[in-house]
Amino acid sequence: MDMGLRGKRALVTGSSGGLGAAIARRLAAEGCVVVIHGRDPVATDAVMAELREVGVIATAVLGDLTDPEQARRVCEEAAFGGSIDILVANAGPFAEHAFFDASDEEWVSAFEGNVLSAVRCIRHLAGPMRERGWGRIVTVGTRGVGAPLANMVEYSAAKAALANATGALAQELAGSGVTANTVSPGVMLTPGLQRMFLDRAQAQGDARSWEEFEPEVVATYAPNPVGRLGRPEDIADAVAYLVSPRAGYVTGATLRVDGGITGSINP
């Protein structure tokens, strides 16, 4: 299906690896001009080079979005040579803390990295989108947005604040041709998560492959109706829809892509 994205220019923050890189690859496959962002020049350039090797027009920008001046520079460099049509605010630190274990500094870090980093990019890029009469903004949340997670307290709170702010942004942009939505992933299969569970199993003499072992992990760690953990491609596909012209009637929404683990219906 043609998503109508050919030639659109997209900035995906935090796309030097993981979920962000998967989103960048998906948008590139739809014909977008992609701007890769990260803080590590080696990792960021590697994703850019990967896309260029298959004929994608891709550039890279470096910077720490928790620093206002660097965030401004990242947005300016991303828009150099062509306006940004699509912003996917994916960058954000993740940490696990219970309520009484999280320090003031960790709370501040969670909000600085997950909320203000996105807000800064939106401030710089939403205005030109509105002037042109078309644009797409997607923020990346977590399943904790609607179902607070006791072991990820400051992270969940920050992502909930970001989703709330995105909903307010959608109202601010009403009638402009620019939409703003949040995608909230469930438990994602990352190399680190997979290795953690396989190492534990092998230490107990369990030599099963991941394909054999995953249903047990799902049942004990993240039970959900789909029966597997999420893949970065699941999120990338959802983002590709939301940033496309086909989603022009969707704004102010939080789309859960979590295999049904949250188990609730939003009113």
C-alpha cells in the first residue's frame, strides 16, 4: 500500500539505533527523505550509511536534546536544504525505579529527556509546518501512559505528561493541516531483553532457542492476547500510518501498540 509519503522530509530523534532506527527505515522504505539523529557519531553515521546504500536520501544530525541550544541546532541542521514535514520525537532515556527509590535528579532527568526534549523540537518545527498547511508530529510514549508501572515510576509519569502535552498540541494546531499523536509501545523485544532471559535459562541448563522460549517469557513477564513481545517494526508500521496523508482525520490520539497488554478501552 502506498502511504503517500514519497518526498516528505522526516526527522526521527533518537534514531541511531533500536526503535528509532526501525522507524527511520520504515519511513525511508515509503520514500521519505530521512534525517537520522543521535548523540553517538559512529552509530548515527552507521544508520545513515545503511540507508544511503539502498538508495535512500538520508542525512545525520548530532546533538543532546536535553540542552536547549543543541536542540535548536539539531532542528536547524535537520531542516537545512528542505523543510521538515514529519517529526517523530522518539528520543528519551529509560530507567527502572520504584517510587521511593527515584531521586530528585532522576525525576528531573526523566522529564528533561522525555518531555522537554520533544517539546523543544516541536517548538522549532511545528510553526513552519503550520505555515505550509501540512505536517505530522508523533511522540513516542509507553504502555505506562495509561497504566502506571510501579517499577518505572518517573519514566511512566514523564511519558504520560508527554502524551497529555501532545493532546494539547493537537488542539493548538486545529485546522492547520498538522496533526499530533502519540504511539505507546508495549514490552518490546530488544537484544538486551532477549539476552537477559536466554542467559538466565542457559544458567539453569535450558538450551531452548528464543523462538521456543518466547511464549514462556510472555506468559510470565508480559502476558498479552497476541502471545508475543513487540518488535520495533510493529511500532514503525504504526508511525508510518500516523504520519501519512491516510491518517489526516487522526489527531490528539494515543495509539497503544502493546499486544493488548494494557487491557483497557480509552473513553
